Amino acid sequence: MLKLKTFAKAIVMLGCALAATSGATAQSAPISQEEAHRRALVLLKQMTLDEKIGQMTQSSGVQMPMLGSDRPDDLITQGKVGSVLWLIDVKEINRLQHLAVEKSRLHIPILFGFDVIHGYRTVFPVPLAMASSWDPKVEEEAQRLAGQDARAAGIQWTFTPMVDIARDARWGRIVEGAGEDPYLGSAMARAQVKGFQGEALGPDSVVACVKHFAGYGAADGGRDYDSSYVPEELMENVYLRPFHAAEEAGAGSFMSAYMDLNDVPATGNRWLLTDVLRKDWGFKGFVVSDAFAVASLQVHGFARDPEDAAYKAASAGLNMDMASQTYTKNLAKVVKAGKISEADIDKLVLPVLEVKYELGLFDHPYVDESQVDAVLNRPEGLALERKVAGRSMVLLKNDNHLLPLKRTAKKVAVIGPLADSTRDIEGGWTVEGLFGGATKNHPVTVLAALKARLGADAQVTFVAGPEPQRLYPSLFDMIQGKKPAAPPTDAEAAEWIAKTKAATADADLVVAVMGEGATMSSESASRSSFDLPGIQQQMLETAVASGKPVVLVLENGRPLDIRWASEHVGAILEAWYPGTEGGNAVADVLFGDVNPGGKLPVSWPRVAGQEPLYYNHNLTHEPEDRPQFTSRYWDISSKPLYPFGYGLSYTTFKFDQLKLSKTSVKAGDATEVSVDVTNTGSTAGDAVAQVYIHQRAGSASRPVRELKGFARVTLKPGETKTLKFPLGKAELEFWSPQTKAWGVEPGTFDVWAGEDSTAALHAELAVE
């Protein structure tokens, strides 16, 4: 028996050695889910309770004040770490993996995870921007390349997509999702899962982690981490839908949210993690907590002590504890006390092992360090990033055809603190930017791109102004103890305004690049005001006072208060945080090489006091569109400045011939919506056809409009295309608080088609 064990160990070590020489680029055929399940069961039978709990434990790869050791070497060799997060040093990844594979008893490889939200070295537009493309295919392309880059660098698991519905733009994490609509959000969720994971997990893909499950985006007051109170019908019809779409797309993992959901923390919420996710949807993957969320069950006042926190999280269905070490220190005691059986632990461990087999980690656990930079610096990555950024931009205003710009401009004033900020143009969650120092790709700023486009003959004057981000340290800055800087003094502000006045007075054209610093949105970055921070508004007003044409380019992670600009500035381009090639993409749009076709994935508020603001609200007893009652507020319209789905083009489109293949159907049957879209302008451009419905009466009040179909198409001048959209059970059903079930109810449905959520082209559908 001893000789047999020794022989088996030698075989394992030989496999590891071969894997080390072949590296991560070795393309062994992916194994099926069935085979992964079989192998995981065999391995599970050999594991001790401590080793099982180890696979349920994720350790941090970086040192942070709330953690103990920043290098979990001893725990790894003892088989007590299943995953490591926040580590991108390839040599260190390989070192830790060698410890796991060669020094631990069962040689189980580590799963390395990181927040690869919108790119690795090549940084794509932030998710809110990619949703503005209304083109799931380009988001899938972007996340496919990001996943390949991450895998080549040793990351096999990404903590994205974030599919939280965000109806309140004060919430900082609106930038990480697809906006306010569950239909658009579901399409983008499916695209991201497919992009990261491919058709099946394998050696060149990464596991997607759908977050934050669930209701996190409904936080009170838009304040990150605050409690959410969401009735079940709203959970089913709005907040859960993108999560379900991601699960149906095959997502391998979910992440539980931080907050209380209806007074039960999501990380210990059995209704969410077991009843909905596993029983109702049939999810077979694993759930990880958000960082330190298991330990926080005690902070919430939900758990009595760490042992109770471990019990409540595990019994709710949480497979893995992210970084809090609560499972490591307490879960065995819970099992020995008889509160949870070891068989229950087995069920939680099994999907973690299965994913490792599906990824091919047992065969090829190590990173080929010699190939990392070659993969991360692929030129096709930058080309794709520029394409996606251009498709994600939204033209909000273009008076008198100010855009596209003439290439003959000779005197251009570029103003604003974001015009030449390489830190801000990529937005938040840049992997190498956050944890690896400066990115090795050098982001192209708007200023640099404009100078290159205009050439040496042009006079480009730049006035930056004080940086807004210096007033708003990021979450990671705060963790490291960095304090906000002092705002500019009155004298400093006056000096910048004087420089702006001089530069714009001498210019033929002004390009103002303004918005929020990247640290002002994302996690722990909610805002009570949407004002342009710092002195940007004063700089903008000074530029307009010069009488010269002004183009405002926005870089931001949420809608901002641009009421004044919407009345006084000639053209406004929403660029969001466009990524590594963002400056070039902005220039492509400004000069007409790319005709903007993006649409808003959010309702754009006038002021923060309107929030939460969303188009798919219910009717009230006194609708706002009646002549005698036009607003909910005395001092401002309660309607958005720009509606959901809005976006201009350098051409114009006409929507006509809205038809239903059947004007009457049985409940459960389908009809087909068709609409003609014609380019009525003189240049080629992209139209985004949008289909909305409204159920006039039923067992519950239904939203005034709901998006139920969209398509982005390119049309030549004068060209007409007939677009068709299904309208059946999936589009017409809803979850009723009366019946406590999903269903299509008989009645009359309004159907609209057009360019945004205010579309006027109308038809009726009778459901019997």
C-alpha cells in the first residue's frame, strides 16, 4: 500500500512538472461538466473536513489593514486555502500555486480571482459605457479578450459581471452595471458571461462571477452598502431578471451582496442563495461572499459571534468566504456541534472542485511567464478597445451641426482637468492601475488625440484647472490611509479662470473635457450632488462667454447636472470613461470618422433631488402628461433631462410601418413586431430600434412602458431596413403579487417602436 501511494504521488508530481514546462498556453481539451463532477466526487472522498473548509476559504494576496498575513503560505501547504484574490504578480501566483500543487497533501490547485471588470492591461470602456452601445456583441468581444488576457496572466476567475439594476444615479456603483432596465441589463449580462466563459470553461477562459446577489443597487438613498427594502414583486420583475439571465447563460459563480435585503443580510439569506438561486433556477455553480461579508454578519447584528456567522452563511448556501477567515476559524466547530452536517459541507465544496477541473487547473496549474506580455500587448486588443469606445459614446446635443468638427481648425482651446488625465480616462477598476502600479499600455488622452489629429500646424492651448479627484480619494486610497486634499483656494480658482478666459478668447474652437475623476464613482463613492466638481462649471461658463463654439466632452461614471450646458453649449458628447484608446475614440467621433450611435442606458436627471428616476415606473392616479398637472415638484420638472434610450446621430432616422403579424393572440402564444427604419440623412449611421410595451390592466399595475426588444443597425443614406422582434410569453409575462406566480394575463397591450423610451409610433395587441 505504501508503495502504491508513493507511486501515485510520483505520477502527480510528474504531471505538475509537465504542466510547468507547457505553461498556461497548453490547450488540453476542456472536460465536460459530467466528467468534472465525477472527478470532483472522487477527490472529495479523500478530503478531511479541514481540507474541505480550505476549499471554501479565499485568502487575500495583498496586505490590507483589516487582514492578517498578506501571504497565506502555511495555510496553502496545509490545504486550507482554495482561492486567492487581489494578486496579479505572475511570479507570486506561480510560487503560491507550486505550494498548493506540490506541497499540500492532495495537490489541489488554487483558483486565483480578481476584479477584471472592464479589461486587464487593455482597459475597455466602463460597463455603463458598454451598455450605452446597445450592442451585446461588442461587449461579448471585449470581455472575451479581457478574459483571455486575465487567464494568460494567471487569473482564472473574474468578479464580474455586475448586473445590479441601478435606478438611482447617486449610487456610485451604477458605473459598473448596465443601468436601470432589466431587459437591456439581461442582454448585457448574457453577453458578458458568454464572453468570459466561452461556450464552455476551459484553459483559455475564466469563470464569471455574477454580482451582487441581489438588490444591492436599491440601497437606501443611493448610499453604497446601505440596506435595501425591495418587495418580492419588484425583486422578481426588475432586480432578479439580469441575474437569472446570467445564470441561464451558464455563469459558474455568483457573489452575495453586502447589504441587508429586507432585514436579512444577503450573505446569510437562505431565500436568495438557496430558494431562488438553486431551487427555483437550478444553479449548479458556487457562491462567494463579497469581501469580509461573512464576518460582517456579526456587524449587521444578524450573527451573535463569528461561529454563528459561519453557521448562518453556510446554512444559507454560501460556498466560499472571501478574505474574512471566518470559515477557516469557525466552520469546523459548527460541524462538530452538529449544526451543519459534513454532507452539507460536501455539497458546498463540490462545485468549487468541479470548476477547477473544468478550467483545466489540475492539468495545467501554472502560468507561462514568458508569454504574458505578448498576450497582454496584442495590437488587436487596442483596436477592439477603440472600436468599443466609439460605439459606446452618446451624442446628447449638436446644435447647428457643430459636430463633426472640421479638420481645418487652427486655434483650439482644450480646457478641463480630465482632458489630459491618463488616470481618469480609463475609469475605475483598472487591474494593473490599482494593484500593479502604472499600466504598461499608455492611455491616450483627449488632449493627446486632438493634438495628433490636428497636426503640427494647429495651435492647441491647454488649461487644465484643479484636479477634482484630489478631493475624492478612492476606496483603496482610504484603505491605505490617504486623506482628501484641500480644495483650491479662491486665489487658485481665480487664476485658473483667468487662464481659461485668455485661452478661449484667442481660440476658434473650445473643447471642454469635464466630469468626474474616476475615483468619484464605483465602490464606496456615492454622491448627494451631480454638480460638476471643483471649478469646472465656472470654467465652462467662462468658455461659453467667449462667444466661441464650445464642445463639451463628458468623462464620468453617472449622469451629471448639465442643465446649464444643455442650454448654452453647442454640442455635448457623453464619452463616459472610454478606456485605454479613449482619447483616439473621442477624436474619431468628434471629427466624424465614427458616427455616434450610442444610447443612454439610464434616464438622465436634471438634479440629484429627482432620484431615484427611471422610465419604467407605474401610472399614478394623476399622470404627469395631463395638461393640468405637469410635474411632481414645484421648482423643477420631474421628467428627465434626456430620456432612457436617447442619443443623437450625425444623420437622422425615420420609423414607420409598425405592424404586428397577429393583432390578437392566446395567452402564451406569440406575435411578431416589425418596423421600418430609414436613414433620412446624408451620411451612414447606426440606428437603435427600441420596442416598448404596456399592459393596460390586469391583476397588478404595470409600468407605463417596458423595453422588450432592441437592435442596432447600420444604414446608408436613404436605406430602409425592416426589423422584426418577437413578442410572446417571455416578453409579456410578469410576476404578479396577487397570484404569486409568473404568467401572461389576458388584456390589451400597447406597443411602441422608435428611437427612445418616448417613441410615438404605436400599435395594439389583444391577448385572450
